[in-house]
Amino acid sequence: MRLARYRLRSDAPDASSVGLVIGGNGSWTVHPFADGSDLISLLALEFEAREELADAAAAGEGYAAADVVLLPPVYPVAMRDFLTFEAHVDGMEKGHGNPGAPDEWYDAPVFLFMAPHAVCGAFDEIAYPPDTERLDFELEIAAIVCKDARNVTPEEAKGVIGGYCVMNDWSARDVQGKEMKLKLGPSKGKDFATTIGPWVVTADELESHRDADGFLDLGMSVSVNDEVVGSDRSANMGWSFEQLVSHASRASWVKAGEVLASGTCASGSLAESWGRTGRLTPPPLQVGDVVSMTIEHLGTISNRIVASNEVVPQTVPARRRVPEGV
Amino acid sequence: MRLARYRLRSDAPDASSVGLVIGGNGSWTVHPFADGSDLISLLALEFEAREELADAAAAGEGYAAADVVLLPPVYPVAMRDFLTFEAHVDGMEKGHGNPGAPDEWYDAPVFLFMAPHAVCGAFDEIAYPPDTERLDFELEIAAIVCKDARNVTPEEAKGVIGGYCVMNDWSARDVQGKEMKLKLGPSKGKDFATTIGPWVVTADELESHRDADGFLDLGMSVSVNDEVVGSDRSANMGWSFEQLVSHASRASWVKAGEVLASGTCASGSLAESWGRTGRLTPPPLQVGDVVSMTIEHLGTISNRIVASNEVVPQTVPARRRVPEGV
């Protein structure tokens, strides 16, 4: 089952409805659930109860793709981004002159909390952010949490994950690089946009797409202006999503409405190539570029980069307390 | 004006009310606002409108401190922690064998997003978290955002900050150290508890406590088991809170209900001493220790560390895709 958050093109810009998606890529329709339906609550329902509501929605009128704007399926109550693809870590570390993934990477899945208010829809335009000459994408898969969890085992975490979607964690690499010198964040390097969508595919739909260890195994690819520039499989994650939820929940809350993302897959960003080769090839993203990401059974997101029309306040340097040179 | 979120000791554990605090430390009472009042909305009101509601609350019955449990004044929609105290950065960097704060620190205020669901109340017990032998505190001051903001100047940011409170960003230094090897986060090193409280002091109350550059200038101190172990002044921040809000809002949303924290002040954590001296003196926190933090005009928070009774799931190492040694 695919659940979308959308508004009609004729709706007010802040309108938001939840619907069932029927049909294939390009020729789908979206059928509204009853007014006031909540996407996370639908995900948390038992299979049969959700099917019943979906049947009722499917029986009602649907809207054609051309008539709707897909919104982020979730406005997250928190958003964690992990770092689970070994080959990506390896490439990024080599870019920093290190031999490869450090031992600490293998011990436990590390993550950061992301800007939860930066999420945008599957086909939204992305304003080119300030201060960067190295705009990049990150191809990721994201799990949508539908129940509160604390100290859950990976087995218990299965019931906590409502579904999955495609994610593009847009990244300003030069901004990010400066921030990471302070060993925190990154923050401004990633807080301007994160695409999630096009909709949530419920976890039950994907049960048959797991490998022998229970890892989701879906093909992932990213193209810039219709040219494929990276691809991988989700089964190359170092941990399953259930293991990630379990780890995040250790002596801590993971709450309904959170998004947990895989981190970048191998070749799922330009910076990884830059790191491996020492050259800016392919070049950083520019205004006019269209970045499209497809994950098998989850669908496609596609965003065009446009010039920003925002007036951004100046960055202010620190007021020094320790005199320079001391 | 001081605004608290609280429940009566006789209330259900998930009850929550908003009240006006009257009186001095130790002998205060809390007077409920009308049912359904929202603390962030109260902060966002114009001065006169808030005063009127406060007068009405003050005229009503109050509850004695002994009868209430103070809750976190905000359950944040997002939480950013900055790194604004130069002397703290200097100490931490020296602990890692570096010469001091790097140039990048001076250029722009860096921050990380924190676990928003880890907030706890001013006098809550803190369960000793798993996997650490280096439990530490961080003395910080936090601003409560009461209006949505994007691309605001520092001047405009004044109206966005509703008030301030004391914050203890509890930190498991050994867990955090491993995570920071991956240059992300930290995540599990800080996601088990963050104390904020005891209440929010509205920004208007603090206008007379600014230095010549407009920086809030409040004395800050932290004690362990009644012995003062660190103190500083908030005016030693490298940026004012208005500058932090402005920076965070650059091409990004800062939303009502967010918390923006200063980062650790100088001598506001044990790790800074450990870094400067190379010895674990004072020793890491233990079960039974009481950490108390006071900021002038904001009040005192005080938390006792207790043994955890949680059964925590095991951490699982990565499933390797790149064979070892390649």
C-alpha cells in the first residue's frame, strides 16, 4: 500500500490531505482517506484495519497525478540520518586522506539528528542555497516510524517501522566541511532541503524483498539531467533498519512520526567521486540541474534546482574573548 | 515573568499544566493559566496581553513548590546546540592534542541538532546511561523560540526569542568520542537526557542584564554534590542569541517551540578539565551524584543520578560488505 500526503493544485498552499496511491509510475491516481486521517496513525494500524480504510478510499473518487502536488509524506517530529553504507564511508574517508572506514564505524551505527523542518516534496523546486560552490545530493532510503519505541530489540522494531520512502539529503559540501572541523553537525551544510517521497510504501508490501539476513534489498539509482551517476542496493547497508531502530532506542525514545534514514549509498553522492579521484568530476550541481532518484518498489523523486530569491542575513564572526595569538 | 510547565504530584504522570511562578527560590508558588494555555503561545504574545493573563493567573490559587513536579518548560519541535564559548572549545581541542580553537570556529557559529525527546525536568532523577564510564554534564543557557523565523536579522530575531532557561546537556564522553571519529553527531553520547528548566524567564525581564554589545550577561555556575566545580558568564559567548537565531534562520526555518542552546560555558563540563590536565580530575559522575546548575535570574536545576533499571538491547556490529583487510 502506498500512502501519500498531497494537496490539490487548486488548494491553498498550506492545505494537506492523506491519500491512497493507485496505479503505476506516471499514471497513478490518489484517493483521499476520510477527512482528518493521519498518515502516521494509518501506518500504525493493524494490516486488516488499514486495508479496510484503503478499500473505502479506493472506492471513492481519485485525483490524477497532474492535479496534485505531492507533499513530504511526513513532517518529522525528529529525523535521524545514519551512516550505514561501508563503501560510502570508505570513499569519503579516502577523500580526507584517511585509509578507509575507521574501526569505530564497524562497532555501532552512528547517526546525526537532522533539520526536521527542511523536508520538501518529491517534485518541489530546490532553491540553490547560500555560501556554497559544491552543492551535492545524497541518495538514501528512509524508514517512517509509526509507534513510540524505547529499548526495543530488532525483532520488536519490526512493528515500529510503518513504511519506507526515497530520500535526497541535499548537501553543501564546502559549508559542511568547515562545520565538521568542529566535529559537530553538520548543520548549515544540510539544513536547507531534504526531499522525502514520493509516498510511503508500507512495510508489509516489502516483506518479499529481503535478503537471507532480513535486510531490505532494493535497487537504488540517481541521475542528474537524465544521466545515471550512481546506483547501489539497500542490502549493502551495514545494519538493517530494524537494527537501526533498536540502536537508536537504547535508553532513548524513538517516537511515532520520526524518520530514520540509511545515509548515502555507495556512489550515491558526487562527493564520494570527488574524494576517490581528487577531481570535481562530475561537477557540483548548478541551477537548472534536475536530480532524480529511484528506488525499486518505492518510486521516484525528481527535483530541479532553481536560483534562490531569498535575502539571506549576513554571517557574523565571533566576538573574541581570548585575544588573538594567545 | 517566569512561566513553568508542571504537574501536581497528585496528577497522572502524563498530566501537564502551564503556570506563572511567583516568589523566590525555594519559596515559590505556581499559579495556573486558564486550561488549555500553551507556553509557547504565551511567550509569543505582546507584553501587555501576556501581563493581563499573568495578572489573572496571579489572582487565582497557587500551588506550593512541594506540591508540584516541574516538567521541561518545552517539549521542543527541534533543538539546536551551538558551540559559542571560545574558552570551552579551546580546552576541548587541547584535550585532543590540538593547539586551540580552529579558525573555522571564529567564522560562523556551528551547531548540531539534538535529541528533542530527551528533555527532562529541573529536578528529575537521571538514569545512568549504558556503555559509559565517563558521564559528564554541560552547563548551558537555552533560548526558547516563540515565533517561526526565516532569514531574520539579529535585530528581527529579538522578537523571535520568547525567553531563556538553564540547560544541562548530559554527555557520555567515551561514547561521544567514538561517534565523533565519524565526524557526525554526537548521537548516543547525548540522547539519553537533557535537563531544561526550572522555568522560562521571559526575554523582557532580562533586558537590563545585557552588556554594551547587547550580549546577555548572567553569572552561571555548576556544582557536584554542593561543591562548585565551574562558573562563567553568558557574556563570554562568541555570538549573542539574536545572532545565533539569525544564523540558524539563513535559508532555513527556525520554528516556534524550538530550543537554541549556547553550548558549554568555560569550565562548565568535566571533560574540559580532563582535556586541559590529561587527568580524570574531577572524576566522572557516578550514581548518587547530584549536579546543580544556577544561572542568575533564571534559577536552579538539580538532578540526582540514579542506577538505571532499563533492559537495553545489545549493540550489533556492522555486517561487512567489503572483506576485512581490503
